[in-house]
Amino acid sequence: MKSLSAESKGAAPLLQATAQDVSGAAPALGRARAFAEPLLANETLDTGENTLAHADAVALILASIGSSESMQAASYLVYACDHLNKPQEVIAKGFGESFAALALETTKLVHVQRQARQTQVASARAAIPMAQTAAAQTENVRKMLLAFSRDLRVVMLRLASRLQTLRHFAATKLPVPPGLAAEALNVFAPLANRLGIREIKWEMEDLAFRFLEPDVYRQVAKLLDEKRSEREAHVERLRARLEAELKSQGMAATVLGRPKHIYSIVKKMRGKSLGFEQVYDIRALRIVVPSIPDCYAALSWVHSQFTPLPEEFDDYIARPKINGYQSLHTIVRDQSGQPIEIQIRTKAMDDHAELGVAAHWAYKEAGAKGYAGVSAGGSYDAKIAVLRQLLAWERELSGAQGQGVFEDRIYVLTPDAAIVELPQGATAVDFAYSVHTNLGHRCRGARIDGVMVPLNTQLKNGQTVEVTVAREGGPSRDWLNPELGYLVSHRARSKVRAWFNALAMDETVAKGREAVERLLQRLGKTAVKLDDLAAQLGFNAADDLFEVVGKDEFSLRNIETVLRPPEPVATEDDQPLLRKPRSQANPAKGGLLVVGVDSLMTQLARCCKPAPPDAICGFVTRGKGVSVHRSDCSNLREMVAKNGERVIEVEWGQAKSAEAAVYPVDIAIEATDRQGLLRDISEVFTKEKMNVIGVQTQSIKGTAWMTFTIEVSDAGRLMKVLSVVADLKGVRSARRR
């Protein structure tokens, strides 16, 4: 047997095989079992198996696929680790550092996958605290299996152990723990297939499928109408006959064969929507010959001896697959009428298909058409070239970007054993953000494998990471400093930047809100609803208005214009008819009484335009007599606050002339702008016999702001007129100013 280290130069970091492992293999196996027996003889695994019996079976499986006896010895040391106080020290002293590293790495992976299975079972009842689908989690388990164990022997030990566990449940007919069979089918069997260990792959698939879908398994088994041993014997007889007869024809042919396995049959039926009777390759053979002319000669002979199905013939030698795969595929019926798939290829084509980029696992698991369904011979030691497949898988998992999984990704665990994929060099802060954004913002401390560490500590494969968080708060600006090493992942850095951008936006909005509220207070418009004001100005929400005001991108004069429109000339063609005021100099002459003072000059204030029966108050001006205001006038309040001693009591009196006194008042109207709006409002005043002496209009973003100055003798009638105006189409409000 060749030395592993001799055949894997350049791949030492993956295999980590040493001369000590091989040269001392035979004694190591016996010593390892003798060392482990007192520790394991009375112990049981969580599956219910006796631990020593399980280790014995794993060693036999490894031997059956040609692995070295040093690997078989490791199967005992792995399970002994859990029963040693200092496993690294004890195993290294008795068996060497390589055995110790292998045993400890495998033991750790066993624990990780056990926790992951338990987490996936729990997540079926309650969602795990991560934004990962079950499919993504399964793929992470696959990636982690290799990233975690750069020593290929760890993978081999795990495959053999899982196969033995499935055999145990099949033999005892005990119920399989939830998640174990699914993990075998979705993680371990594809891995065995990728590594070319088809003996393990096929058996593991059939056993797992039997546990997961027992009814379908039994149905297909019944359709086969014969036992597996009988099918295998039939294929073996056919294989021996073909090989002998081809050699008698002078062809140096090697014929390999196997029956189709039940899971493979079901997978093909489902993948191609076929009935059982349409699956022609339940039995398959492969003929390997020296040259291309020999391929066609062997095909001709096969078609002469059996009944070919012309529609099922493919010439991949003349027309190779895109990935370079070459072979002749034909399906024939034997004397009993049973279909047989036969592949014919040269030794070079076979090597390329098995060990090159077109290896069977590469195109079959990618979902391409064509299921070869044949076995490949060769021992484990003859398949060192499978390392090339392993490296190809790295490129596949990383999106063929030229970097492998081992180079730029790590896989760590949450306290609940959910697997998190992170970039190489990631920290606990990266981990927190990958689990949940809010967890990242509030992250304040971290434990790695139970030990408190600084937040910028770089994580390693397989570590369990737990973060401590504050009840509230946000990230630190130090996290964005690349020299401090807190963040590596682009996603986490983006989340931190977004938090600080949002914080700056909040400050801008607060600044804008303060400016708008000060303006409203100055204008005496504190009752205005902010969202309504924003809508009038064309914004979706008040915060949008505050934002542009806070950035000095929107003038407060625009808001003031809406709340107190200027006096531009109206542009509508249908202008209302404006009349001269009936009373010019003093419309209320003789209609006002100053209490306690006779013949005192009075005038109506233009700011509030009082009219009977408004409550009024007088204010003694300098040189212009008494200015009469409405009692609720904001200007009057300011003057009283400064010069309260100049307030004088006034009241409405009777007009001395026969003609009724009239008073100008301002009416403010807000409406949706439309054609004819000004005309319709003016007609209301005309019908009510109210003289319109002034009009101001302005339209801003579809909203019309109007101020009418009309003459009234009694302000009490005004409320009725305003209600009529408010009922007009498009009018939102009509009020006295």
C-alpha cells in the first residue's frame, strides 16, 4: 500500500498524513482498540448503540473502502476523547500529535452536528433567530463539514460513522431520531458522492430514504419484483458473460456493473417525470476498452447480441458534453426482455469522467440530464486524485470566483447551534449583524466558546459565539475604523453606516420641526395640523417637510405664503363686479359710543374690521383718536400688553342717519382651484345683497386662497352666508378673518 503522504505532495494541509501514521499503522490499530475498550465497553451513544460496537463497525467500514489501518485506529480514539480529562495530552503521548489532532477535530465536529440537528428539529416548531432558510442551513452544514475539517480523514470518519448509525436503526427497527436521516440524505450522501466513495453513498441514500419515505420505498421495492441480492447476481452474471465474450472477440475489455438502487430509481422517476416502466437503466454495465475504434466495435457487438432501443442511444464521443464528458450510451433488452443500460468508453475517458472536471458527481448532482448509474472500482488509496474534486467543490461553493471556501469563509455557531457563514477574519460584531441588525446595533460584549473576548477578536471555524447586548443604544463610530478591526463584512459595515445616517437625518428633521413650529407660533397658527400643512405644500408627510427645511432647501416664506397669502391680482376672466364703498371716510359715523367721553373721534381698525354685533374694545392712539378693534384681535392684545392704560371702553350705538350703516369685513376662503370658482362665490354674495368691494386670490399647487372684502350692516348674517359658500363644489373652508 502506498504512503498517503507520498501521493499527496502539495495537498499536505488537507490530508495532514504523516509517515508515522502509515508506518505504525498495524500496531496502532490494536493499541487503539485496547486503549479504548475499558472506556467504551459499557457506554452508549445518543442513538442507543454501544459505543465500542459502533467504533468496531466504523473501523470495518473504513477497511472495506481501502483506508489505512491508522484511520481505523482513529475511529476508537474519537469516541475515547469524551471520557478523558485531557484528551489532547493523553492521545498525543500514546499515539502521536497527528492522532490527537484527528481525534479532537472529529469529536468536535460530532458535537457540532449533533447540536445542529437538534436546532433544525426545534426550528420546525419555532423559527430560529436567523434569516436563513432550511435549504441554506443544510448547505452551510455541507460547507462547514469541509471547512471545519481540512484533514480529509475527518470527513471519512464521519461518513463511516453515519453509515453505521443508519445500519443500526435498520437492524434494530428502532425509530430514527428526527433530522438524522434527513441529514444523511442531504449532507453525507452527496459528500460521499462528491468524493467518489459510491459504496457509502448508495447504501446511505437507500437507508435514509427508507426511513424518510417508507411507503414509497416499499412500493418501488415491490415493483422491482426481486430481492437486491438476486438483482446483483443477475448483473454479475451478465457482466461476466459480456467480459468473457468480448475478450473472445479479441477485445481487451473490462466490464463493470451494478444494479440501480431504490433511491436512485425514485430520484430519476421524480426528476424526469417517468413511470417505473420507463426507467430503463435499473441494471447498468460499463465497458472500458483501450481505444476509440474499440468503443464502436464493442457497441456493434453489443447491438448484435441484444435488442437495442434506437431512441435511447447517445454518442457522447462524437458529440461530447459541454464539460468534456465522452462515452457511448445505449439501452438494450436481454433475452428475458429486461432493459440494460450499457456505457462504452476508453480508459482515458473513464479516468476523465471519474477524476476530472466531468466526474460523475459533478454533472449528476448539478441536475443535468443523463444518469450513468454505474459503479467505479478502485481503493481509497488509489483515489488520492479525489482531492482535485474537493478543490473543485470549493470553487463551486464560492461561485467559481477563484477563491476556495477554505480561503475566504468561516463557519461558526450560535448558542443554539445554528450555523452562520462569515468572511475570513470576521469578528463577534460581524456575527451579531449577520444574525439580526438590531442585535448588531446593541452588541456590547462577546463570548467565544464560553470565554469573554474583545469585540474585535477574529473568529475561527467551529467556534460557538454568544454576544451580550444593551437594552437600547447603537453602534460605535470606532467600528467603522478599519485600523481597529471591528468589522470585516460589507453587510455589517453598511448596517452601521445606515444607523449613523438615520441618526443624522433625525437631527435634521428635529431642526426643521423646530423652525416650522416657531413660524407657526409667530403667525398665531399653532392650531394648524402639521400633516395638513405638509400636504398643502406638496409633501407626503410632515417629516418630509421638516427634512428640507432642516437642510435649508425650503424657505419658510413658502409656508408663510400658504398661511397668509399675499395679494396678487386675480387672473380669472369672470371677475366679480366690484362696487365702491357706500361710506368712504367713516363708515360707522354716529354708530359708535365711547363710554364716558363725548364727541371723541373714532375709527374702525383695518386689521380686524369689526362690525356689529362683534364684541369691541377701544385703544387711544396718538393723534388719530380711538381705534376700535374686535376684542379677540391679536394686534389689540399686543398693544394692551405694552400700553394697557390706553384701553378705553366702547360699544355699538344707533346710526344717526336714516340709511343703515355698513361695515367692511374680510372673508377668507380655501378651495380646490377650478374654472368658474371665483364666479360661483361672487354669485352667492350677490344673491345675499352683500356689496363686494375687494378681492384677492392666489393659487398654489392646485389650492386657491381667496380673500373677499364685503360690506355688511350686521355681522350676524355673515355666518349664514359663509355656510352657503362652504357648500360650493371644491370649497374646503370659508371663514371670517
